[in-house]
Amino acid sequence: MYGMGLLCRGRAGVAGLVLVAGCSLFPTSAPMAGVANGDASAGGGSGGRRIVEAALESGGMGGQTMGGAGAGGGASGSGPRSDAMIGLRDAARDAPSDALSQVADASTERAYGAAITDCIDPAKPNPDTCRSMSSRADGPNELRVDKRYAGYLRFDLDDAFAGSTVLSVRLELTVASYPKAPGVAPAIWEVAPFDRAALFVAAPVQVGASALSESPGAVAAGQTVIYSLPTSAVAAGSSVYLGLVLGGSDASGYWDRDGTIPPMLVVRYR
């Protein structure tokens, strides 16, 4: 079922009051990490409210205090429960999820799944051939990139962040669990617009003089590779076209849009 989750960071304040440093919403239909970069997350319905309630119930926050399904937390601090704290807790419980995203910096993260995940040999463009090659080399639902085959992703964005300031953009690719999937990660290039039919005709032309994000080097099976992209790479209501280009000969494979953990484009905005 589609829902919304809340991502919050907190720290202890004066008189035992917990200050929520930042919260963001994300749709729980997309796979998301439970804990990353010191943040606590929970998904689905009222899980986000329980994070804030738990933080306010404790007098401080030694680590991360969380509640709700799908989240595990660190140790909570101690301190007196004042009437003000109880009032904040009750307000958090009664507030709708979208209102909670307005706490502190009011930044929101929205994750987009890829509409197209294919690879082709630019000399003989045919995404079906690449898909068959990936299945023979490793298994199904793999987007394989090597010295011969380049990968192509298209993300179709809605207008959710229209009129907002985009704070960051990241691409998340997860290395498949197959034995031959680990290797060297590709660089990420902006490419000319395409649909799947166009991939049977020619490889999309790379745009710009350099990659949007360089290769991070060697990657392991099951690893989620995170590429930081320029904020100018996205615009509300448009599509993002990316090419996965390997500079060397050491191939690597990633879950495609039908795989266990499909590619995600995450836009953070305020």
C-alpha cells in the first residue's frame, strides 16, 4: 500500500526539550534505507508521528529515539516531562503527516523510480540483446555495464517540487547479488532525450564536456552506490536522461527497474 514516511534528525535542547533539526517526507512505495547518515526513518501512515512522539516523551536524545514499524533506534536521554513537552507531543500526534514536514528546515525528499532501465552496444543498438546478455552472464533483471555496453536510465518527474528550491539530487544504484555483478562502477552522464524505441536505432548522445558524477571505483555485491548530481539536472514536470558509461574494462551489474532494489532518483527540496 502506498503511504508516506517521515525522516527526522534531533538533538537535546534546554530544560530537556528535544529540538527536531529537520524532517522530510518520502513515499513508502519506493525502497528506502531504514537508517542512513545518522538519520532515523519510519514508513507508512502514523510511523512518522511516533518518531516525534517518542522524542518528546524522552527528556533528551542520546542517540536516535524512534517508534513505529520498520525502524530501530538508539538510546534515548533523560529529563523532566514538562507540560510544554506534553503539548508538543500531542500536537505531533494529531498533526497530519504533511504538516510534520514543515518542522525546522521543512526540507522534503521525493524518490522517483526509473521509467526506463536498459543497456545497449552503441555499435549495434538493441536493448533486447543487452538484456539477454545480462541474463546469460548473471541472471534476470540486471542492468549490466562494461566496455561494450552502456546503460541508460530515464526518470519522469512530477511537479511536486515546482516553485521550490532544490537542495540536492542523488542517484542510487544497487549492485545485483549475482556472482559477476561486482566490479567497477560507471560514471554518470547526461544524455539526449530518448524512449525505448530510440535505443534500437542509436545510442543517446552524451551532453556536456564531462560526466555529471564520476565513477566511485570498485563496488561489491548488494552495495547501494550513491551518486551526487547537480541540482540543475532536474526540473519539476520534466524527465531526466542519464547514461552509465564505464571508462575501463571491469564490468559491473545493477538491479534494473524490475529488480530487487531498482534505481532511484531522490530530490531534496524546500
